[in-house]
Amino acid sequence: MVFRIPRPRRYGRLSALGTALTLVAVGATAVAAPIEPGQSAPVVGVQSGRCLTVPGTTNGTQAQLQ
């Protein structure tokens, strides 16, 4: 005979919460507008606040922090 230990209800709630958070995260990335070719967007460091710039458009151009 096999005895099963009943699981508390909180595991079901945690599972539902995890599923809801996953759906929100996936939905947020699906809705985010991609940058079209030819457009630009600033890349800014979180802690330093400095921007990453590329002074030219040729291959091999070094990126600079400003």
C-alpha cells in the first residue's frame, strides 16, 4: 500500500503566481517595440550614467564611453 503525504495548498498558489509572472514577462518582451534599421537608441550604463557611442559607421570602429 502506498501512502501519500498531502501537499499544502500554498504550492498551488506559488505555481499560479510563477505562471502569472512568466506570462507578464513574456508579454512585456513581445510588446516592446524593436528598433528599425537606421534608427538609434542610447546605450547608458546604469551605475555610471555614461553613454556608449560609436564615432563612425565602418567595420572595426572602436566604441567609446562618454
